[in-house]
Amino acid sequence: MKNQLIGAFKKIVGDEHVLTNKEDLLCYSYDATPGYSHMPDVVISPGNTEEVSKVLALANKEKISVYPRGSGTNLSAGTVPMKGGIVLLMTRFRDIIEIDAANLVAVAEPGVVVSNLNKAVEEFGLIYPPDPGTVATATLGGTVSENAGGLRGLKYGVSKHYVMGLEVVLADGRVIHCGGKNVKDVAGYDLTKLFTGAEGTLGVITKITVKLVPAPETKKAMMAIFSKLDNAGNAISAIIASKVIPATLEIMDNATIRTVEDYAQVGLPVNAEAVLLIEVDGIAEVVEKEAAKVIEVLKANKADDIQVAKDAVQRDRIWAARRAALPALAKLRPTTFVEDATVPRSKVPDMIRAVNNAAAKHKVTIGTFGHAGDGNMHPTIVCDLRNQEEMIRVHKAMDDIFAAAIALGGTLSGEHGIGLGKLPYMKDQFGVDGMNVMQTIKKALDPNCILNSGKLVGEC
């Protein structure tokens, strides 16, 4: 990038907020997705909406690619600057502008860490439900842009269910506002939902209004052990059919169980084909009734053992097993791919079998865990990126996994987004016409295709 342009950007945001040294740029050449990296030309960290607007206006005029970025915890290469250009670092936007307990909303900037937002609303007896695994580091803007979910997704949904309003800077620098605090708002196209989950390809989010909900009065956790995978799958569907919606309903397959037990020694049964980790929350009386109903369903579906947490210590022990799944698997090999193919919940056993078949066929190591209650699986492939022959097999296994998800009526992503990682499979899910519609929207809002170039919908 020419020094004259660098100088122009420095005038907009200040010298100290423009990085050009190779050592600095390297830190923003990748995110949490293995196998993707590219050096940006410059990292620019604006501090307010006006600065974002001016940076985008100049970048659009010069046709320079711009890659919005938060904490870089993305798992689909959604923030990797594959065309160089500008990494637009939004972490200076870290103010919680308002907590409006009367209207059950908060207004915050995109650089606010999600766990910090929850800490701030706790004193009002409220929570912001979306809880990605990286909740302690992920920023609100990134999770909204990726439409992130988490362990509580079954009962509480994903980010789009809580985004009520946005301030967005368009590719040419124009600033628009959509949505707000109103519980009902059916005026015009739903632009708020359009930008939520757009992965930074349509605009840069600079302010977010989110819905809050009352914190549950109490919780009850349990672990159910199954010697047969199909029984676990039947139990998942039967729990929902019983009209109990747990806050969390997780599954771990045998490969994950064995790896976690070896790693953390939390008392998991290494011969089980599956374990379900379940938590119900709400009003104390209701929680007791729902927990009893869940236990009844688990027994009816041939759970070999059911362990119910009697106190917070036992509850933490149950969830320690789930929290250990990713680090345990990641310890096996140098490289870890965490995918999030999602299927109808009744198809969870079929999806796990398809993953196991792909692992055996291509001779790769895969452990599967995930949000069984909403069908959001996390097939986790451990490998070594430096081994080219192995990586060929890994990508063939991925091909089979995503093909299976689509064949089972599922989707490529339940919460991680598309980015670059799943882009090759988008036509398989949406078809040529569906992709053309999305590309038409992209071109209408970003005719020079500068925003997160090459992601989600491919090249313009």
C-alpha cells in the first residue's frame, strides 16, 4: 500500500492506531482456523463510527479490501485477510453504552467481550444468553456477525434471536440504523437480521442493541450414560417430545469420551458409545418437575446410568467433562479442525455414524461432541497440518461429513459461520440460484466487493 494512503488513514484514526510493521501485521494474518493465513497491508483500529465511515469511504474509493475483526476467535477463517488490504480492528469499541432493565435491553459497542456484557447485566438479574465456547474472549460484534450460538442454544437460541437493532457503516461510508428497543417492529425489510450473520460482508457493525432475559432462578444438571448410540439418539428426541426444553443437551461420542477421560480423569465410562450431559433451568419448582421428567425419559430409552448433580460441586464436575472435550482432543495432534455441521436432532445418531465412517474410510482421527438438543455437532479432526498426505485425507473426510449433513436435511454451519472454510460447499446447500441471490445482495450493498472479500458468498 502506498505511503500516501497510509498517511491518509493515520490522519483519520491517529498514527498510533495504524500498524504497518511486519511483526504487527503477522499477528493479524490468521485467526483460530488452521490452514489459512495471509498478511494484511495495514491494520487500522478506529475508535468511533465517524472514523470507520471515513476509513471505508477511502478504502471503497481506492478499491482496497477491508476485513473487520474482533478477537480473532473465528473457526471458519472468517477474518483472514486473504487479499491483503486492511484489517479493520474493532476492539477499541468496548463501551457498554446502556443497560435498560425496564425494557430488558442493552446497547453496546462491537468490541465488548461477551462475558463482560453478562457480568454487567448480572447485577440487574439478567443474562445475555448466546454463549460461544470462547465467551471469555469473543467480542459481541464478532459473535453477531457470525450469528454465534453456544451450549444454551437449544432453549435460548443463537445471536440473531437477541439482536434488536444495529448501527452499521456501509462499504461506501454511509451510516444506517435499523431496529431498536421495540418489541414489535415490522416496518420495511428486516435489515437487522440481514446484517446479523452476514460475516462482515455487507457492512461494519458499530453499535448493537440486544435483548436480555431474566436469569434463571436455579439449575439442575445430570449425565446419562448409554452403551448404545441409537438409544442416546432416541432419548434426545424423546426429551423434546416430552415438552421439556433443557437449557443444555450435549452429547459426546466414544472417541471423545475416551480422550477426555485419559486427559482429565473425570470418571467417564470409556466403554459407553455416548453420554448425554443435560441441564434444566428456571423456577425451582418447575426445574424439579422437568428434571424428573427428563430422568423418566432417559430410563425409558435405556440409559445405563443417570448421575444427577446434588450440588454446585457435582454440577461443575459434570460440565468439566464437556469443557474438556476440545482441549483433550486438541492435545492429541498439532492441528485441530472444529467443524459444526448441523442436522435435525432426530438425525444425530446418523450424523455421528457418518462422521465415524469418514474417519475410518480416510484414516483420520475424529472425535464428535456437540449440542445434541439442536443437532449442532462438532466433528473435531486432529491431524498435522505439516503432513501434506494426511491433509489430503482430512479434506476428503470433511467433504464426506458436509455431504452427509446436507443429505440428512442439515446445514453446513450451526454457529461457526462459512468464511473461507465452508465456502466450497455452499452451492451444495443453496444451489446456483440461491448463491446468485446472495451475491446480488452483496453487490447491491458493496459493489466494489471490498468488505471481507471472498468470504461467505465467494468472489463478486
